[in-house]
Amino acid sequence: MKLLVIGGTSFVGRHFVEAAMAKGHALTLFNRGKTNPDLFPDAEHIKGDRDGDLSQLEGGKWDAVLDTSGYLPRVVRKSVAALAGIVDHYTFISSISVYQDPFAGGDESAPLGTLEDELTEEITGETYGPLKVLCENSVREEMSGRSLIIRPGLIVGPHDPTDRFTYWPVRVAEGGDVLAPGGGDSLVQFIDARDLASWMLKMIENSETGDYNATGPAEELSMKAFLESINEAMGGKANLEWVGGDFLQSQSVGPWMEVPLWLGSDEAHMKADIGKAVAAGLSFRPTEEIAKNTNEWARSRPEDHEWKAGLSREKEATVLQAWREARSA
């Protein structure tokens, strides 16, 4: 197949291109050439800005396109309009955040988020999901019957630029007393970018259409089981010290970014229904494997890497000490 990827050199797009090239597909990457521009010398590269002039794509013809970087409806609408007549199939990577309550456990028919001002282009925690909804609508309208909408949860694994999952294997591998959030009963969901990429490629090869939640694992996974499996994979050097959610909040410890995969209480679960995607062949590698691979990759980064998520070691130690003192008082 001739495949066009909007993006293609960062994280999910990178893994997708690797998987597609390994299967012999012909790849064209359209991006600004700012992220890992030397990757994939055997692919065709078209340098351009999707929010600018798309004339570089004129005259091309592709069997399918993967859109990895659409966040604003105006920009996505422009891209789809330019490609509708020269691609047969359009896959758009959306987000599980499109739902009014992303963690309530609904399937693809659950209510979607809305915006009071649909023309806003300010991306915040509140607008990100509803903006993705409008992006999806633009794809469906222009590519009627020819679109595949993928709604991933937290995407993890090697080359993840967010550090949201990476924090855990790296921190646990260091050993010692590790702050673990809540009582361990909250549920977590995530998907390795490599699993997502290989599944999307199969869906594209089969010209599948429709909307799919795409996260994992296949069975419910508690925070306790998650961290214990990472600890085992990292050699069991960490002492997981479970700190109550209310206490963490009293210490101004923030959920999700400061304590990744924790939503702020043991009652808040990640329970997106992924039955449709699993029935369509989505599968998952073990958490232990993801942790090992992610830790190995993270250790290859510069020592002065500026972490984007996770507790600082100083704050972690301070909160743990305060927790022990509170419990012994």
C-alpha cells in the first residue's frame, strides 16, 4: 500500500512508520521536519505545515492516510479537504477524552463533550476533548464511509515525550521507598504505542471504518497490581509505600501529571470499554515488558533530561515523612 502519514517521526507516528515499513508498505511523511528529521531515510519526505500551504500534496495519490497530529478543527478540516480526492481512506487519531466522562466506563456510544465556543483554539484540559470531537466530525463529513476514528487512552512506551508512564519504571528501578498513591484499588488503563501502531496498520490494511476506543489492558488492572508488576520487572528493589489520597491532596500532590495514572481518589477508575477494538484484533503486550522496554529507553536519554511528569525526589521524601508522622501521631 501507499501510505501517507501526517507527522510520522514522533512517538505513535514513529512506531506506525516502523511497523508499516517492516511490512513493505511505501511511506510518505508530511511534516515540518522539526522532530527527528533524519529518521526513515527510505521513506518519501514532504516538508510542510498542515496549518499552512498544502499544495505540496497536490498531484499525489495514496491508498490511506494516518493523521497523528490533529488538534484544532479548522486545521483538520483543511487537511481533510485537501486529501479527500487523493486518498481512499482516512485514519484520525483522536482521544478517549472526547467523552463527557472519559473514565466512566462507556463504549463508543457514550455522550461526547461539547464546547460553548466551538471556534476557540485554546487547548486546555477542558477544551482538549471537545476540540477532538469537532476534529472527528470534520473527518467524517469529508470522508463519509471512508474514515477510521481511533480514540486511545494514555499511550505509553519507548519514545513517549510526556513521561506520564515512564516515571514509574524509572522511579521503581531506582529502588528505596516509593510513594504509591491511594490504597491501590483504583483502576488504570494505558496502551503501548507499538501495540496501537501495529493494530492501526492492520485496520488500515483492511480498510476498516468506524469509531474505536483503544486502550488496555484486556483485563481490569488495579494500581496496586500495576506497580507491583513493575517492581517485579525492575528487580523488586522498591518498597511501595501507599499514601492515602486525601492526605496526598492535603499535601498539594497533584493527580495525573505529578502522580501519573492516579486520578485523585480510589473511587476514580479508568474503565473505558474496549470490547469493540479487542474484537477487531487489538492485543496487548505484558505490563512487565512495557516497563522494561520503557526503562531501557529512558536510561538512554541525556542525564539532564527535564522530566515533564512525576514527583521530584525531594517532594516524594517530604510527603512520605509527613505521612509517617501523621500515622504515628
